[in-house]
Amino acid sequence: MTEWKMRIVSYNVAMKSGDIYSAEEVVRSEGDEELLIIGLQEVSHGEQYGGVSPSWLNSLVKTIGEKTRYTLIGKTFQATNLLLIFVQRKHVSKMSRIEYKFAKNTLGGLTGHKGSIGAMITLCNRQSIVLTLSHFVHDVSQLEARIMQYKGNKTCTFPEARSVRASFWFGDLNFRIEGDQEEVKKKIDEGDLKNLLERDQLLKSRGQGRVFTDYEEAPITFAPTYRFVMGSTQFDLKRTPSWCDRILYKGSAKCLNYSRMDNVLASDHLPVQGIYSIPLADLPNSQEWRISFTHIPTWYTSIPLSVRFRYRRPDYWKRKGGFTDWIGLFPARSPDLTNPIKWVFAMTCYTDFSSPPSIVAEFESMEAGEYRVAYHSVHYNMIIGLSSPFKIIDPLAQQ
């Protein structure tokens, strides 16, 4: 068996702009987790369309940077919810497919401000990990609505899948502590979390068999995660302090750490993180891509770039190809394999009937630098081929 570790971070950012310091704290990890999963709620609408600067997405990717071991392979928005999937660079080729599901609960299902995003990551050994990111309805009085939302959003957990090794349900689940604000604050100050946990709506409802009955949650040893005065860890008693932000799990997973992140102060929530170990059937040390790129020699800035590739299965295009598959150009150590600096649709490429035949993708001339090209499949929702690094040089600068 192979054991992978995964770190999950859930953070309600309260419509605040991306904050580099907070992003650094969210990303910072002392461990060696193979997967880093970040789920955000209440992200500004403008982030999806590039209208917010700095954005949380850009801040997190910038913080990951080119010198860390992670790269972004999957991302998806639903209204103000954002799910990001990072993996260690050396394992990217072992990611076989990402599938998404969505459940919308706001305005009778018209929008997904409240709702869930489901993602199933399938590895090259055909085992899967499921992630369900949710933002449930708020207010202490809305317990029944939260329970109904949980039941309706179960479709995002891929219940039909038989390949799942571990499943995680996390986010701003919005279950509250029942009680007066001042009295709850007094119990927190006294360190009497046991009393408060007995009044936590999620734990009570689980005990009654109403929600998350097949999930586990690691013991809560930290104070509530909501609501705070912005930029501080001082509770704002306009709301009863509560553990709104949670991570639950089931399957072959073991929790190694479950904690509140007290140094991330951009919002009126504090994020929670969990670190989990997941035993998997043996994974190969390296895995062949579905698309193989021919060696790209050193290129010149004055010449349009041509790259050649082959489908390892000759019938790939007929079976799995899509009109929105694309070939993208990236900096050699890009921390984001979802956002190329240049791209072309695969359907615009042409076949070079050399021996053996290859397919040619053409780009305009590029500035000097070190690059890679990747093939992104709409069917697999991720890249399925990545070239070795190659250089583009300025011939005049060489003189």
C-alpha cells in the first residue's frame, strides 16, 4: 500500500479581496502532503471574471509560486464558492481525472451562493478521493433548512461511485451553538468547550441520526471559528460564537490534525484545516501521459513555435476527444496548470504524416524563457500530457 497525505483548508473570506499575508498563512505547510485542497466561501463575484484585484485565486497561486512543490491542477467556481486542487508536481501525471457535480440552493436553486460543489479525483490506479465543499444557510433558527440542504446536496458526494477510498465534506456548514452570546463567550473564556460542544447543532443532529451519520469528525479542541471583529481574534457578539467551519470524512482516512488557523485575519471567520492520511493501492513511481509530446529543441524568439504530439491510443480523439480540448504554453515551473499564457484548440491542429505521424500545434513567436506545453482534456477536466522543459532564446542576445 501507498499512503498519501492531504491537507484541507476551508475559509469563508466574507467578500474581502485577496490578501497576500493571509494567503501565505493558508498555504503554509510544515508537512509533506501530496494533495493540498482549499475551499473558499463568499468569494467576490468579480473573481470569476477577472474583475477583482488582488483576487484570492491569484494570491494563493502567487504564494504557491515556482519554488514550492505544488501546482494547481483543478479549480471550479459556483457563484461565490471556489474549490482549488493542488498536487505535488512529481505526482501530476498520476492524476487521471477530475469530475465535478454541483447543487444550488439559493432562490429555489437558481443560484449556488448556498449549495455544494463535489469533486472526485481519480488516480491512475483507478482509486478515487471525493471532496464536497458546501456553504449552508445561516442563522441559528435555520437548523431544519440546513438539514434539508445536507440531504439534497448528497448528490455531490458521488454516492454511485465504487472506486472511492475516502470522502471529505467540508466548508461553512453554518451549524451554530445554541445559547446567548454573552454566556457562550463566558464559557469560551473559561475554556469550557465541553459545555459548548453539547450545544453544537451539528454534533447534536449527528447524534440524533439526522445529518452526516456515516461521516466522522475529529475531536474539536479549538475555540469557535465565527464571528470575529475583522482583523482580530476578538469575538463580535452580534452573533453567537459558533463552529460554523467544519471538515468531516469517511472511508479509509485517518485524521492527523484538526485545527483553527488563528493567524489568518482577513475575514470575520477563521479558517479550519485538517491533515489526513489515506492508504492507497500501490501507485507507480512514474506514470505515462495519455498524450506524449515530441522533444522540443531550443527555439528562437524570431520563429513561430511549433510543437508535435501523439495520442498514445490511436482512437483517443474518437473516444474521448472534445472540441474544447486545448494545448497550452506555460512557464516551465508554473504553479498553475489551469491557466496557460498562450493556447490553441486541439481541433485547429493538423497531422504531420511523417514516420510515425504526429499532430502539430502552432503558436506565435514567444519571448525568451523556459517553457512547457500541456494538453488539457475537457473529458478528464485536467491536463493529460505535459512536455519536458525547453528554452526559447533571443538570437540577437547571443551575439
